[in-house]
Amino acid sequence: MHHLAKPPVDPAELEHRNIRQGEFWRGVPAYEDVDEATFLDHIWQGRHSVKTTDELFETIGAIVDPTFLEDAREGFRRAPMAVRVSPYMIASIDWTRPYEDPIRRQFIPVASKLLPDHPMLTLDSLHEQEDSPVQGLIHRYVDKALFLPLQTCPVYCRFCTRSYAIGPDTANVDKAPLAKTTDLWNAAFEYIATRPEIEDVVISGGDVYQMAPKNITLIGEALLAIPHIRRLRFATKGLAVMPMKILTDTAWADAITRVVEKGRAQHKDVVIHTHFNSPNEISWITERAMNLLFERGITVRNQAVLIRGVNDDVRTMTTLVKRLSWINVHPYYVYMHDLVRGVEDMRTSVQTSLDIEKAVRGTTAGFNTPLFICDAPGGGGKRDVHSFDYYDRDNGIVVYSAPSVKPGQSFLYFDPIDTLSPDAQARWAVPSVREQMIAEAVFRAGGKVAALA
Ligand SMILES: *Cc1c(COP(=O)(O)O)cnc(C)c1O
């Protein structure tokens, strides 16, 4: 039987177009009297970022339950990452439901929700420091390199994969030094120039949002001048957490634009990569910033992280993917959460990623459908979540191999312990049983050497 027409669409299917409008920040007591011009000023945003619990209390204390604030005070004390939250992010949080809010979960730790770290966790879980030929440069994959020219960000994510290096030292972590000075940058450029196989450089950090326009120009031009470099990506979380900077820091936006144009004239591809995790991070300000970049012909791609309580359900992930597409951001990756300290409550199982991927695929254009990725702990690099060699779902052990990155090795990812059955949790509590389970999984995967974290 033929259907002549598709039935009318459920309005819920168009939820992604329902982008936050108006002066939404005025609901935050501290921003009640802040007008649009002030709120859009990136300097004002930077100056009013919340870095301490006292600042948090001053900003939202009047409207939030005191028990939540106490919980946050203890959360700040235990956090491995420094805290820094832009007023834009503060204003995007639903303070009537702070425990459930997906933006609060990413930036403001609360002690009551913390879980013990997974026993297999190490600080630099991706072993970036091992693949680093010169300070501030990671050369893991044959034709691409990751350049980390600075150590600060416009906000600090609780779940930072580089918490070993990024942000000021905290009571819990002394940060390893990354390249900070132009001398170190020059050493990175020299290394890249002597490695003809490198075609692609990711400029990350830290966050290029924090970089002075003259340094964007310096780095962009130095890399474009290397004949075998064909592609550059400037990585910034800024578009997600402080989109107004694109509109009001004209020197910064123009510096990026000039590198893109210079690259284009040389037939080299220069793009921006960003990091939205929740559809709630996208407002009319984001849309306006994206319109400016789009008019300038600048490609923007998104790399999200799958985070428990933030985007680990089909509806939220689909809305994120479709809302990004609506504002011309290409959803590129959705990562499994890295095994980093103090964030066990934010991780999900690999099965969750498999299930969400299956549901998201088919909802929109293939080129706007992200790849779901596990960046294999131990330095195996990025793997399609589906491509495991073996998955012990009972014990939450996933075995990957990466023949073109680290041939002959197996790499392991572990589901969060609290999502396993009580029996499996009991098995993890015993170190000898733990080792046996892992050895068994590697054996079943046909692997030889497990690069144990
Ligand atoms: C992620 C990453 C890259 C870029 O990888 P793509 O899959 O091309 O996005 C390059 N180098 C390192 C070390 C990385 O972690």
C-alpha cells in the first residue's frame, strides 16, 4: 500500500530550531542590570568569569538552594581542574534545577556526585607526553601533528583530557609545562619542517581563543609557509562558551580570517574546530557569531564528548546534532569520555555510545552525522567505537587495536564501574581478579600485548 504523503511532523522533531532568544542573562541576580552591549563585550565576559566559590555565591547565591552552594564549595576544593566559568555559561544554566543542568555538570563540580576513579586510570590517559618529540608538539599519527602553544582556556572543563597540563596548578595536580614562548614554538615549527610526512596541524592547547591576534598570525603564517603543510585547524571551545568574542573582538576574528584567506590563496585548508556538548549552549549569540564566520567562508566543525547527564540520551544528542547543523557547524566527532581524574560520574559505557550512534544515524544529512569515537587510552589513537576487537559487557572491558597507529598492540577502554552489576563491581575490587579479567579480554580479542594504562 502506498502512502501519498508523510504524516505531519511532530513539533518535537523541530526542537533544534528553538534557539534561546532575548536577554536571558537578566535572570541571574548579578547580571540583572547588564545591557546587551555589555553582555556581548568579550572583555566584560573575561573579567566577570567565575573562578572561586565566593564569586559563584555573589553571582547566583540569591536564587540557589544553600545546600547546593555548600556542595559546590566542597566540589571546588576536591577538583583536579581549576574552575573558570564565563558569565555566558552561568546565564545558560537553569538555576532552578542546578543538579540536573547539563552546563552546570560540565563546569561546576559538586562533591556529593563524585565517584571514585576507575582503578585503571592514569593522569595522562592518552600518553600524549610519550608521543611528544619537542615540547608542546604531539606527533602520534603519521600525517598530522597536534601543536599545544598555550596552557590557558576561556573556561576550564571539569573533564579536561589535558588536566595534566592545562590551567593553573591546583592543590591536586602540578601541571607539566607546554610550549609557552616563541622559542618553543620555533622548535615545533622546525620539527614539522623536517618531517615531510606531516600535512595537517591541529593548533590547540589551551585554547586559541586566549591567544593574541598577532600570535594567531605568527603561528598561522609560520605553518602555512611550510610547503608540505596542507591543512590547519584552530581548536577553540570559545564558540561554545563565549560566542560574543567573535562579534566584539574584531582583531581576533580578523586575524583568524586572514590566515584562512592566506591559506585559501595557497590552496590550503584552514578551519576552526570547536566543542559544543549540549544544545543549551547554543543561543542567538552563537547563531550570530556563526553567521559572521559563515559569511567569511570559514568552516567550523564540532568535537563533542559523550557525557553522562549532559548528552547521553538519543533525544538530546539528536537535538545537539541538528541544532549545530542548523547554525552551520558540522558535527564531526562524539568522543567517549577520556579516563581522567575526578570525573567518573561523567563517563558512560561504550554500549551507550553504540546505542546513541545507531539512533542518530538517519536523522539528518550523512555529512552532519558525527563519528562516535574512543580515543584509546595508552596512545592507540581515535577508534570508531564500533570497531572493538572484543567487548566484555559484563565487566565493562573494551579492547581496540590500531594497526596504522601502533601495530601489534591492544588498547583497553573501561566502562564506569558504577554502571556494572554488583557482581562485576565486586570483581573489580580484587586486584588479582581484575588482572585476570583484563588478560582474558585481551586473549579473546586475539591481542598480544596490552598497553595497560
Ligand atoms: C585528535 C588528534 C589529531 C587529529 O585527529 P583527527 O582524527 O584527524 O581529527 C592529531 N593528533 C593527535 C595527537 C590527536 O589526538
